[in-house]
Amino acid sequence: MYDKKIDEKWQKIWAEKNCFHAVNNSDKEKFYALIEFPYPSGAGLHVGHARAFMGMEVLCRKKRMEGKNVLFPIGFDAFGLPTENYAIKTGIHPRIVTDRNIAKFTEQLKSIGFSFDWDRVIDTTDPNYYKWTQWIFLKLFENGLAYKDKTYVNYCPQCRVILANEESQGGVCDRCDSQIVQKEKEVWMLKITDYADKLLEGLDEVNFPPRVRLEQENWIGRSYGAEIDFSLANKEDKLTVFTTRPDTLFGVTYMAIAPEHPLLEKYKDEIKNYDEILAYRNEAAKKSEFERVELSKNKTGVKVDGLEIVNPVNGKHVPLWVTDYVMMGYGTGAIMAVPAHDTRDFEFAKKFNIDMIQVVANSNGEEVSLEKEAYTDIEDGVIINSDFINGLSVKDAKAKMIDYLVQNNIGKQKKNYHMKDWAFARQRYWGEPVPIVKCEHCGLVPLKESDLPLTLPEVEDFVPGEDGESPLAKVESWVNTTCPKCGKPAKRETDTMPQWAGSSWYFLRYMDPNNNDAIASKEALNYWKNVDCYNGGMEHVTRHLIYSRFWHRFLYDIGVVPTKEPYQKRSTQGLILGPDGNKMSKSKGNVVNPDDIVKEYGADTLRTYILFIGDYGMAAPWSENGVKGAKKFLDRVMRIESLVTDEDCDSKELDKELNSVIKKVSQDYEDMKYNTAIAAMMSYVNVLYKQEKVSKKYVKPLLQILNPVAPHVTEELWQKLNIGGYIFESKWPEYDESKIVSDVIEIPVQINGTVRYRINVPSDSDEKEIEKVALETPALQNYMNGKEVKKVIVIKSKIVNIVIG
RNA sequence: GCGGGUAUGGUGGAAUUGGCAGACACGUCGGUCUUAGAAGCCGAUGCCGUGAGGCGUGAAGGUUCAAGUCCUUUUACCCGCACCA
């Protein structure tokens, strides 16, 4: 019987032998597998972590037996709000809480038997680690990619913190679910938009699942179009808009700008209804993101009384409107409105009785009804009412119009992105300090590299200020410093970096975790290159996965790392749901604690069950009975011992079964189809149980292929059977294809598509021979009696279908 | 609104290019062992039907000798984005 003592015995031996340690100087081929390092929360390890890590765990144990030098590291992404909030509540220093939680996680991970390289553990809150996070920030600053800007940012009033776009998706705070508001604030930003094209192109050279790729593409949201300058009537000034439809320029009947557009402020003296506009802006600012979307069907706006806009292609004057369906944050904050061919402009024009001019017609040239909706379905449309582009297809008209704009100096071709720059500042204590000093004379001055790390000072309390100031601002002895450039008194930046900073490059630090001179040595970077397989959750696709690809590509551009992309292959695991089929949550009381399973059934039971639960990429509900089934299987494996004999009892059938299961399991592991791999091993064990006695040669490879899933059980049995050495040192078994094919094969025979009988034929029979055997089979004569055989379809070694009528 | 995904027995889930639907496991039932029970081992188990046979992969059509798989229409649920100009 398998029990926990076996776990403890082998975990001790593995630790003593340090057998999962990766070496940096090796002639062996490298294999670098990465799992998203956990945030060490007080709740401890979750079964979801176990599933996420097990995928890579199995691959790594297999690759080691295949002779690869495997890097499978673990660390802790330990800066973050929950620890800080706990500190605020209890007064316990985040350092203490973090250390406590990391110790707990470490113990839990070891009890499951993960084959991590425990010599390479990293902790993002360790000054020796964040020294290099700060170093990368300085490099970004040096290259103009980190800048300070007064802008509208997402602010969570509950957490009193600024959030990046990626952290406030749907207008809701990632952490606490409260509504975020727009707040004007001067903050650090990273120019990720400069890397938008590189991030898109990089997707071509990596192997990401289609939905991961698609989500990133949508998030970056590149669109092609034109920027067009409209002039203000009787003014020197111009109003620039972005459009993806320059071909509809003759269809413009009004212009619209966002309530925050600077043009309004600039011409407030000439705008007769400025008060009305101001009131509208205040109303719009009060609406939450949610309300804006909810109310989107009912368009609102105010006509600007006193300004008119001139269409640059025909000189026509059109009115200017202010409306909150135009966003300051996208494009130029202004649009040319073509109600005939845009749903939103259409709704707006209908409501405010604005003209529409149709400029795209059906392919047959007919105009369409604009009674109920805009005509946007223009795949094969033809341009009308548009002077020099009349008669052209939409595609040709776009090109010709852009040429015209460029020639007449009134516009240009333009790419636009949905992605915005990364708000890179938190007003909190438990984060990396930004290594910048504010000097009255020199401006923003970076610290010298030799002054890193800039460590966190001790503070009296961790509560952020009322208006979202960092707690660091209260530590005067730390804030007051001297300018690294001119030596005069200066102040430190008191914002800290966001939680995503440390995780944006951690995969590099694993390569050389204790290096004091660089993020990692050149030798280590050149040997390990990048991650071969990276497994993690879908929730990080538009956050961590984008951020870290950005930083890595930047480090490549400045010559620090040897590859463009950090991860060659990405995989994702599905959620483990509670036994009730709902997402596990404390409030629902359906959380399964991995410790309980390990304690009661052993680590290998947890491992086996988690992999057998279903397709690795799909969600699956937890089942206590399923856990028992996994335990039963492992006990059955242990009891094979009683069948083993030294006598020679080989058989062709067993040879076939053995070679087949080695082949299937080896391939399934590579494809991350762990559930079917385990099913195949269960079937093989069932076959062994049908034998009176089994010679060792049928058991040894089974233990090896099962080892990545159940390392404790298989090492134990390996030792009991006196095979010699340890499994983890043994070589992955090979299979003999010739033993898998048999001389005679069984082929099902269908009559009109329904299987009626199975015939046995030599495996090398051709179609004619198979057809002959099938038609002469006595058991099938009843079906064919008196009927005409219309057709016989023979698919070699697959199936026969006799069509009668 | 747009984009993506999922749907298979009582349950979790299997099914290369269209080629035996339900592998494997859970559960249930039966046998064996036992004073008895538990565990173990062996067997049965999609549905209807005594049977022959018929029906079966969310629903409705279609293509095909053959459809879970391809095409059209549609329903439910899940995920992502969301006035993207």
C-alpha cells in the first residue's frame, strides 16, 4: 500500500542528492521550463497552483531521463497589495509576513514532490533581486521609455492607488472590484506603445495557443487609417482626426470631439455656450465607465456654438459637437462623423437631426435605405457622391484618398493602437522604490548604478495618504537627499513600481540568481537563451505576458539578452472548479486544500488525480471519488510486486502492449495530454493483472514512464524490485515499432453503415483480398440474402462498408 | 454589440486525415474471499426492447458509402474586449 511515509523517504533522498539541480556549464542540451511563480498569499498553496505546475513538472522529469540539462526553477512574486493591506490591518511588517508565507509555500511545494531546483529560488522583494528591477528601470529611463506625465489615470479610491489599463479592465479594480475613476495625476509611464509593432511581430516567431495570440493581438489593437487635418473656419487653427475610413471623407456632416478636448479651453471666449459645454463635461466626468457603456445607446452631446469646421476636400462647413462617445484617450480625441456609414454617428445624427450623405453604395451602384441603420456592410461597396474617388472600390478609394491627402499636405497614413502606455506607479510602501531623484536644478535625475539597490526605508505606518500619496512621502530622512548630478539638496521619488515590475524579467534571473554584477552573466544568458515551455493562466495574457515580452524585447534591443522573445512556447491550464462545479472561492466554501489530499492520500495521489481530471487546458470539477480512484490505481501499481517473477514468461501479446504504452505515453506527455497517458497506463496495468506471473522486463519501463506523474511510488517499487540505482538516473525507455504491429488485424465490416461483424485478415492484405474475405463471410450472408450488393468500400486496415439495396 | 470557446451515458471524461461513439475512471449491480464487514480480485453496465431489432454526441436541416468530426441555421453556458472612430 502507498502511504505518506513513502513520500517523506524519497523527498529526503532527492534533497540529499540534490538531483534536480541545473548546472550552468554543461555540454548537454538545455531544457528550460517555466511556471508562473506564485504570489505568496496567506491562504497558502491552492490546487490550481498544483495543476499549473504539474504540466511542466511531468515534462521536466521526462526530459531529465532523456538526458537533457533541465532548468525548472521556482520563486516568489512577493510585492503586492494583499500583504501590504494585511500590514496596515495588523501592523506586522510586510517583510515578516512575506517570509512567513514563503516558508509555508516552500513546505507545501516540497510535500508534493515538485522537482524544482531549490538552489535558484528568487524573491522579488529581496534587495539583491530588486536592485536589478531598478537597473532595468534606469535603462528604460535612459532610452526615453520611462517618462513622467500629467494625465488622466485609472484610480481606485478603495485601494488608493493608480492602476494600469491592464489592471482596470471593464472599469473595475483588479484587486478589490470597486469602480475605478479617472483622476488627473502626474505619474511615471512606460512607453509600451513604442513596442506595439514589435510585440505583434514577435508573435510570429513563437508557439502560442491561438486564443492567447488572438487576445494579445486584440489587446494591442492595431488599426490602419489616416490622420486628417480639418481647419477651423476663419481661424488659422486645425482639428486633427484619426479615421480608418478616409474613403468616406465626402460623407462628413459634422465633427465631434471629446468633452476634455483642449480646443474647447482654447476658444472658450468665442464659444457662446461655453457654460453649457462645461456643465456637460462635468456630467460626463461623473459617469463611471460602466454607465458610459450602459447609456451608450442613448447618445448625448452639445453643439459648439461659435466654431465651424471646414472639410479639406470640398471646403464644406460642418458643425462641431461635443460628445462623450468620443474618447480623449483614443486617437486624437476627435472624429469626423459619417452618419451614413457608422453606427454611432448614425444614432447621434438621428437624435440631433443632422444630415447624412451616403458615399458608399451596393456593388450594383444602388443607394440603400438609411431609415433604420447605417450602411456599414460595405465589403464590396462602390464609392458615390465623392468627386475624384467616385466609382472606386472601398479599398482603392482609401488608397487614392490617402495619396491625395499626402500630396496636398492635409493628412497622412497612420497606424493607431488600442493599447495605451503603461501607468507605472503605485502609491504604496510594499513595492520597488523608483530610483529617481527630483532636483530643482537638474529635473528628474537617475541614481547611479553603483547606488543600487535603493532600499525601502522603515516606516511608522503603511497607510497611504488621503489623496493617494505613497507612505514613503512621510519618511523625510529618506525623501531628502542630494542630487546625483549637481550635489544640491533634492527629493526622492516616493511612488513605488507596480506589482508587475518584478515578474517582467524574473525568468532571466533564474539563469544566474546570485550574480552581483549583472541581471545574469553573458554565459548563462547565452546558454539558457529563453524559456522552452511556459505554462500559466489565461488571466495573464493581457497583463504579465504582454509586460514581460515588452521588457525582454527592450533588453534585446539594448544588447542585454540574446533572443527577441522570452518564451518559445506557451501553454495554459484549465481551472479546477469546486465539487459543486463553481469556481473555488472562500465565500462559496468549496475550496479544496492540497495539504489535506497529500496528508490523507499521499502526494502521488494528488499528482495523478490532478492530471487525470480531464484535458489539461479545460476546466474540470473536483471529485473526492476521483481522488480515491487515483489512489486505487497507485495501490494496484504497488501490488504488481506480487506478480513479478524471475522466470521467463515473455509473450508476443505483452510485448505489443508494452511497446504500445511506451509509445503512447511518450507522445502524450509531449502533447500535454496527461489524462490519456494515465488512462493508457491504467489499461496496461489491467493487462498485467490478467497474467499469472509477470517478468520484470514488463514492469521496469512502466515504472519509468509513470515516474513523472508518480515519482514516489515508482522509486519505491523500483527499489523493492531490486532493479538497481534510482529511476531518476535511469534512461527513458525506447519502444520497438516492429513489436507493435501484428501479423493479423481485425477489421469491422459494416452493412449500410452499421457494424455487423469483424473479420481477421493478414495485416498486409490489399483491398481486393479484404473485400473477398468480407463478402464470403458466412455470418454476413443473412444480411445480403436476396439483396443486390451495390458497392463495397474498403479502407485498408480500417473498415469495410458493404452497400446493399 | 464584436471576437473566441464549450455542449458526448447516472458522473468526470476518451475518440489521428470523416472510418467500430462512449477508451480510462467514478458510481451502480453481481460474483469471489470472509463467521461478518472492509479492502482486494473477477465480471456486467449508453437508452428503449423478453427478443430480433431500433434509437443515440445541445436542437433542426444538409453533404457523404460513412458525420461527435465537414456545411447551413439555431439554443444554452463560459471567457475576452467593449462607443476602437
